[in-house]
Amino acid sequence: MVYAIVKAGGRQEKVSVGDVVVVDKLAGEIGDSVELQAVMVVDGDKVTSAASELAKVKVTAEIVAPTKGPKISIIKYKNKTGYRKRQGHRQALTKIKITGIA
């Protein structure tokens, strides 16, 4: 089994061909191909983590759909002053499908 650890949007994800992964927002349209930076590749018993060998490795993915993360409620409150502040946030994400590790 071949899998890779890739850097995607400030995080590292373990991926193999056919996996659908949610990462931070990527520029591009649905169906566009993107290339991810490999940190480590495992091919059976062979583990590749040297920078010179990883420069040759290409992990390609296809953008499936833009999506959003869960709603986060931010509430600030100070006692006895009447200060209340409400704010919400939803992180922009992108769903990608891994198409190849070569």
C-alpha cells in the first residue's frame, strides 16, 4: 500500500490514491488539478523522507467542491458594564480527491 504525508494549508494529512480530504481553501475551480507538497512517502517497506528524493515525488489532487467548516460562536462579556459582543465564524475549506502519488 502506498500512502503519503502531505502538507496542505498549514496541516499535514495522511493520504492515499482515491482519498477525499478536506483542507484549507485552495484557489481554483471544481475539477482543477492541484499539486501538494509531500513530507514523507511510504511504499510498502520503503519509507522516503529525504528532501532530495521528495523533490521528485508528485502528489496530485482534483478539487471536488468548496465547503465551509462548522459555525463557531464568539461571545465577549464584561460583568457590570453592559458590554456584550457576539461574533460568528465559518472557515472556508476545499474538498479534494487524491488522484496520484508518483
